[in-house]
Amino acid sequence: MSLGIARRVLESEFARFCAVGASGYAINLAVYAALLATGLHYLAAAAISFLTAAGSNYVLNRVWTFRTGGVAVLGQSARALTVSALSLGANQLFLLVFVTGGAGHLAAQATAIVLVTPFSFTANKLWAFADSRLASEPQPARVTAPAADDR
């Protein structure tokens, strides 16, 4: 792989998102395994581990992936929390289906995370970490009167 190709990959938001996601994936599964080892119910363990990873991912995505460190934290973090909550709901649903179907807890969680990732990337890119002018409330369109020549 040439240096130019490697640079373009590292400059890609999706590649950075995946790198951040990989760290979140590792955090999620490590926390999940540790909580299961304490005897915590698998769905509670999944929620706690997911939110732990989501916090880490938020900081890294804000600073590195989408480079929106200059954007107001309150609105952006509320949007990111909404995306995380929706992702967590989908993750829990997949996890419940897989475990009920006989999959092991750790394998089910690993698979659920992978399945939720495309939604998470899209929602974070287009809404949570989008240009604040685009992610905020819709603004009325400007309408200008036709020029005198057009009448």
C-alpha cells in the first residue's frame, strides 16, 4: 500500500469512524465480559458496556473522526446521545434474539454491535456530528420577490 493511499484512508471519515468503533468494540466486549463474570444479567451488562463504549466513542468522534471540537457540546452531545440510545435499543433487540436463539452471550453481543454499526455511522455523520447549521431545527426558506422585469 503506497503512502498516498494510506494517507487517504486515514483521512477518510468512515475509516476514522471504524477505528474509533474498533476501540469502542473492544471496550464494549471487555466491560460486557467483566460484568457477566460478576453474575450481572446479560441485558443489563450489555446496556452498561454499550454506554461505556458510547462515551468513549463520543469523545473520539468529536475530536478526531468528525473534527467538530469547536461545535457547542450541549446540542451535539444530545444528538449523539439520541443516536446512542437508538443504537442501544437495536443492539438489545439483536442480542435478545440471538441469545434466545441459542447463541453464546459474548458471540451474540459481538454480532449485535457489528449489525448496529452502519446505522450508527450514518446517523452520527448526517445528524449528531453534522454541521450545526444542518443538524439544528429546520430554518424557513428565503423567498425573494420576482424582479420588476419578471412581472
